[in-house]
Amino acid sequence: MKKYVFAWLSCLLLSPAMAGIPIQFWVLDNGAKVYLMEVLNLPMVDFQLEFDAGSRRDGKDASGLAQATAMMMSKGIQALGSLPALDENQLGEAWADLGAIVIANATHDRMSLSLRSLTRPELLEAAIELASRQLAFPVFPAGIWQTERERWIASIQDSDTKPSVLAARAFAQAVYAGHPYGAEPTADSLRKIDTEMMAEFHARHFVPCRAKISIVGAIGREQANEMVEQLLASLPSGGSCELLPLVQEVKPLEQVSRVDIPFESAQAHIFIGQPGIPRQHPDYLPLIVGNYVLGGGGFVSRLTEQVREKRGLSYSVYSYFSPGQHAGAFTVGLQTRPDQAEQAIAVASRVVSEFVQNGPTEQEVQAAKNFLIGGFALRLDSNRKLMDNLSNIAWFDLPLDYLDHWTALVEKLTAADIQQAFARNLQPEHMVTVVLGPAP
């Protein structure tokens, strides 16, 4: 049954009209915000509960705390009334018996608990009850954390031998310049984290009034409301919901800079970029469409044409924006022979500068729009992808009809709109370049 459901889901293609699935929104008495898309094709439902508890909330000298808390939330749950405590293996077996999945995850901005279950009443009710316990009463066993921590540290030490990882890390630190987005867990920071810190982090951030719950599946509003109330019932709801401390914004770079990292590798690993935009920025769409022309469109992008096709300097070259709650990086990335690194940097930098100054042609813009609009339905062809879109609408407070108007908003963009957006947000004269590799 489970394989059949997932095979059916993977083959289900939604037409562009499916973007018109109405999003229902309401706020519970405890302050939690609920977003629902009723999708009746399959007898299943996805819940995603999100809290402002990503790594930007780790705190000084505690990089990795949010990720560690999310990871340890699957290591067991406390006893509740007549219900016994469950260790990691027992909890995993309980989820397997229900044919349901729960995953906790932490990104820069948010921590989420995702639940997928069939809608058969006896299965869904039991899954909601178990998820509620895991959400509110996780156990953070010190012994298991010690084992997981050493495994994590070993993974970090292994990544320290990989040039692409080291280059990306140096680039993030240079672009974000002290902002939490540029911080990464280290062996030292992980050894400072204990299970008491995780429990305190969980208690501070997992309160109903800060929850945003996205739901996609074959349930209606009344049932969804009951399920959400049950999911959040055991979380502390008393007292006022104080605002969390503001996280500093990413500071713009004030001058061009260069970071050279000696490393014995066959290729030079190169990153060029700067802080970009937050997700709610009004220039988001013109920048995304324009970046398809600049470096996001694979073989049809300008960077590929100039760096790879005309000069053979790199097999792959790309650019992208990574907007979040704060300004995520604009990144150009490539690898090349060490003796070609300076030429590749010069060509890529020139392409970016000329694009910022002159923008794309109308023909390039139309090709980008054709590709993006033509592929729009593929962004909505499963419950998982619908959930990704819905949770982003919820997290970034986008309009509830955002998906309905996305195509029209993209279609009306002009080359001038894109050029002006790039000119407002990118400063090639202030970008950082990171080069990791052997001396040419």
C-alpha cells in the first residue's frame, strides 16, 4: 500500500491550473498561524510546523545548537500519563507501524517538524498523538549526544580535506562578515553544546504563538483545525509571547576583496559574490528571472557562453541568489586549471559587470520567461512540492494568492526591469573573490 501511494504520487502531474488551489488561513486562539491546501487526489496529508529557531538563533560560540536540537528530537520521548517513554529504537518502530514519517530539520532561519501520514482515521489520529509527544516532550539523552557529536566532528574533519567545502566556507565567512549566516559548526563549538542547552533552546522557541503550520492533503478545515490543536496541545501556552531578539542584518561589503587559500588540488575553486537580498525584497522576481540569463540557465547562460564555450576555461560555471529572512549571498562559482584561474576570474567578473550595467536583451528575457513559466507546473506536481511552496508563503508572509499570480508577474517583466533590479542590488566593484588551489 505504501509503495503504491508513493508511486502514484510521483507520477501525478498537476496542470498549471493547480496553482489555483485556494490557500485557507486562520489563527488559533493560542496565536499559531495555520495554512491549508486541500488536495484530495491521494489519501494522505503532510503537516509542517515551523518555528523561528534556525541556526541564526544559535548564539555566540554555540554554532550547531539548532541543528543538534533538531537531530536529537528523534532520539526518544518522555512518558506521558499512562503512555510509556520511548527510546530511539522504540520511537522509530512506532512510526514504522503507523506507516508515517516525522522529520525534524533546522536551516539558517527556521526549525521544522514535518509529518506525513495516510488519512485513515485510526492511523492519522495515532500519528498526530505521537507527533504531539515528540514535538513537546523530546528526550535529549547525553550518551547518545556524545556519540552523535563525535560522529559529526569526524564528518567535519573529513570535509576539511575537500577543497570545494573549504572554498565555500571561506566565501560564506567573507560575504556574511560576522552575521550568523556565515557561522558553521566546528569541533570546538560542538564540544561546548550539551543536552541541557538543547532542552533550553527547545523550551524557549517551541511555543504555540510562534508556530506556523502548513498543511497539504486530503483533509478539510475543521479536521485540520482539530489536528493542529492536538499537535500543539502539550506545548507551553501560558504568558505573553514575547518577541525574540532581532538578528542583525547582513552588512553590505564596502570594498572589493580577495581571499587566496593555498591547497593542493587539481583544480582552482573560485567563488565571486556579495550579500544579495532577503526573500521578501520587491526585486526578488526580476533578479531570479535575470539570473537565468546571467548564470542560472546552464548552457544558455552568458557565463557559460563566455567562460566555457568561447574560452574553455571551465566545464561548469553558474550564478545564483540564496535569499532568506536576511540577505542571502549572490554567488558565482566555477572550477578551472590553476594556470587559468586569473583569466577565468577576469572573464566571469566582466560578464557580471556588463550584465549589471546593461542588463539582458529582450530576446534573452523572453527565453528565460518561456523556460520558467513552461516549467512552473513541475514545481507543483506533488504534495511535497506543494508543501515547499506553501511553507515559503507562510514563512515569508507572502500573499495567499502568490502562486495564482506568479506567472503573470513573471510575464510582465521587461529587460529594463531586470537591468534596474540588478543595478540596485549588485555592486561588482565591492565583490569578494575566493580562490582555493595550488599556485599557478
